[in-house]
Amino acid sequence: MKKPSAIDVRRLGSLSLAALGVVYGDIGTSPLYTLKECFDPDHGVPPTPDNIRGIASLVFWSIIVVVTLKYVLFVMRADNRGEGGILALLALALRATGTDRGIVGPLMGLGLIGAALFFGDGMITPAISVLSAVEGLEVGTPLFSPYVVPITLVVLIGLFTIQSHGTEVVGRLFGPVMCVWFVTLAALGLAEIAGHPAILWALIPTHGLSFLFEHGWIAFLVLGSVVLAVTGGEALYADMGHFGKFPIQLAWFALVLPALMLNYLGQAALMLDQPEAARNPFYLLVPDWGLYPMVALATMATVIASQAVISGVFSLSRQAVQLGYSPRLEIKHTSDEEEGQIYIPRANWGLLLAIIALVIGFKSSTNLAAAYGIAVTGTMGATTVLALVVARSMWKWPLWLCIALGVCFLTVDLTFFAANMLKIANGGWFPLAVGAGMFMLMATWKRGREILTKRLAEGALPLDLFLRQQKESSSVIRVRGTAVFMTGGTATVPIALLHNMKHNKVLHQRVVFLTVQTEDIPRVSARDRVVVEGLAEGFYRITVRYGFVQEPDIPKVLRLCKAFGLEFDMMDTSFFLGRETLIPAVHPEMAEWRERLFVVMSRNAVSATDFFRIPPGRVVELGTQVQL
């Protein structure tokens, strides 16, 4: 067996440290508010020794089952060529199950629901995380109370303002800061446990089960707060493509899991000794002299947690565009070395506006906690189902094992989701509204594009017939240069070409039909990127393949064609693009309001010229009207 080299070990350590900053920012800041919310006076659960041990036991075993067993050891096996996240998992599940519409439809709907809820999570996480950190100032003195919301807004606005500069420089600081954060969590918890070791009895699961059975309905309500301990579990899987599976798992078992467990048990131990500490056990765990430094460290940690979710929203938005669930968006790369570091202006400013509204509207982390759990548990449930489909269909796991895992994980997921559904009137409506809106947008765009493709194909001229006509007839004038016609189909003639012949009555000496395809894998290697076919004298077809985390670059692709004997001079090449003007149908295949929504989305999409990085001065757009 080959021994790992010193370089491999250093790289593993570097990746694990970076994963601390990006992957574990969200779940790592959950101790700020989880136990505080569990003992919220509205729940009617007094901080008695039995209740403290029972809730601490529920938190401990929730982290073990949901994060460790489900995500770290099971779901992370379902990597789509190294990439994670619910849309990558959806693509994997669809590939595993084939083309059966009876299965594909429900799976696609489930994946889109999970993705839509993730956007709601992306709005709530920065708001609740930064608010909970700044609220530590109130522990020192109530005089800070009026300034908590303004300070939170300043921090969040600053965070979103720097997104356009990228996280390459700041990212190098994330890992070390979070390392300090987790070591501090562990030290604070360990110090308190040493003084009150009786809290270790909470590790026995019977304490949690006793709490559930004895308190019944009230315990069910408390589960809606216990789930806050596992928020961020989805990030472990979503960010797998950036760091790899093993560095994330190593960081979890070596530092994150022990630090979280020690801190939660330390907070519980403090409440055993001082029940009144239940009002804010995290900050009351800190010595008086360390309160304000801890507020500063917690604020930095929550900013990092927010950054992780923002990056996740950017990545999910890009995947949605590439997989055909969203209109084209402006996507900017902020690093020459890291492909995953991107900036999407519309997503950035849309998120900021929603978060500002949340902070001003809810005003405290306690109020926001009611809105938090639904988005998280909904996405977790969808991930569980899709991962089980992959385990059964692709990995060929035994049916009994898949059923056993499904019963275990879905029981936990659905119980948490049901507990959070009780919060709808108190704020839980927000992520559901956001999720419903995002689902409708993605489903409408997907369906609208299918209808549009069908309409364009209905009156299209078959390509083989067109080529035969050109071979038999010499009446069309051929002019010098190369014309590239971008087309989604390979069997028909692009409408832009027919319009060009109709109005200009010419064909170029060299005509290229260019089709860009997005595969259900993250990346397509450069050697498999381009296929060039000679169709007839002066006519060529180029098929370009990208993965769903790659962005098209047409000029770069055309340079690759030199290896196939087809060279392009950009100054002698014209790109002909069709621009469709969409008209609602008399007998629509979608509801009229969805057709109008699709038209609005289409009009606001980034132009094909910008999206495919085509030189604007070489583009000719030819319009046509299409009735949906």
C-alpha cells in the first residue's frame, strides 16, 4: 500500500482547514441560539434538571443521526462526479432511474421543492446568525438593545457589498477564524462540564425519549427548536465539490463534532447549576472579561456562516441555469484559480433586500427561529428520498437496507418538519412562501422552454432536405466568410438562417450549425468538449458539451476546432442568433398567468451574446414571433 506523501498530507490539512470556514460556518454557529430557543418561555418548558438533560440528549442524538450518519456517512456517498447539492443529486437520481415519466416527474418535482426551499434557507441564515451574534451585546448591558438591529444591518450590507470582489482573499482567513471559533466552543464547554460532570448522563438516549413521552405535545413543539442544531447539514453535501469528501469528513470528526458536543453539554451543565441562564446560555457560558471579545468572534463566525450560504445560493443558481430551470443570469468569476468562486449580481442584491426586510420585520433571532426550521427540514427530507433512489437504482443496495434507512432518516426528517409546520403563523410562512415562489419560477421556466422548443420545431425545415436542396440548386449566392448559427436542435434548420436567406438572399461560403448541450454531470473534459461533423460542401455541425457547473465560452470552443481541421478567424466570422418575441397562445398548454410569467422571465434573461461570451461586434440578431 502506497504511503501518503508529505505534500498529500499538507494538501489534506489545507483542504480540511478551508472546509472549516466554508462548510461548517452554518452548523458551527448554531450553539448561539439552539438551547436558548428550546427553553423559550412560549414552549412552557422550565429548565429543571430532567428537562435540561432530556433536551441536551435530543440535541446530541439529532446531530449524530442527521449530520453524522445521514449526511457525512450516507448522503456524501452520492457524489455526481465529485459534485454535491440537491440539484446535482437530482441529476444523479434521474440518470439512475432512466426515462420513466411515472418516476421522473415526481423526482423532478421533489428536487425542485428542495432547491426552492434552499433559497428560503439562504435568506434566513444570514439574518438569524448575525442577529444572534450581535444580541450578545445585550447580555453585557440592556443599553445596547436599540442598536442590535442597526448594527446587524450594517454588518450584512457590508458583507453583501464585498461579494463582487470575491472571497479569494477573505477565504484564506475563514478557516483559521473558524478553527479559533471551534476551539473556543470546546474550551468553554469543557470547563463547565468539568465543574458539573453529571450532565454527561444526557448522552444516554433514554433521557431524550423520556422527555418526549412525558411532555407529549410540548415536547413536539420543542423539537421545532432542537432542529436548529442540525441546520447547515445540507452544506456538507452542497460544498463537497469544492473540497472533496474526505477533507470535509476529517474536519467533522476531528474538530467540529467534538467542539459542538462539548459546547452544547457545557451550556446544559451551566443551566443545571444556574437555571436562569436559560435566557442566553451561550453567552452566559463566557467569563465576564471575555464577553465582548466573544461577541466580536461570534460576529465574524456568523459572517463566515452567511458567506457559506450566499456562495451556496450562487452555486445553486448557476446549476439551475445550466440544467434548464432558470433563465440565463449574469455570472462573474471572482478567481482565476477556483472555478467555484462566482458572483451573480441579481442573486446577490435580491438576497440582500430580502434579508434586510427579514431583520427589520422580525427584529430578533427568537422571532426568526420560528421561520428557520421549515426550509431546512423540507430540503433535508427531499435529499433523503433522492439519495435512497440513488442507493437502490444506481448502487444496487438491497431493498431491505434502503427501506430500513428510509424509515430511520425520514422518521426524523418528517418529525422535525411536522414540528416546524406548527410555526407557520409565527413566521414559518416566510420560507414556505419563498419556496413556493421559487418552485413556480423554476417549473414555469422548464415547462415554458419545452413548449417553446416544440413550437419552433413544428414549422421547421428538416436539415437533410435543406442540404439536398442546396446541393441541387446553385441559385443562392455564396459570400465570403463564416456564418455560425446557434441552434438547440440538430435535425432542423435554424430559423435565423431561413430569415437571413429570405431578407439577404445569400449564404456564406462556410456555414456552421452550433449546438450547446449541458450534460447531467458537473464537468466535461476539454478532450470531450467538441464534436465536428462535415454535413455537405461548406456546411458543418459543431456540438459542444458542458457540465452543469461550467459556463459556455464559444470563442474558446471554436479555437478547439482547429484540431478537427476547422479554423476560425473571429474577424471573418459572423454569429447569427434568433431572438423570439413570445405571444401568449389562444389555447395555451400552461395557465395564462404562467405563460405571461414565462414571457416576463424570458425578456429579463441575459442575452445569448453575453451568456455565451460572443464578441458583440460579430453578432447579427434576427427576430421572429412565436405563439406559445
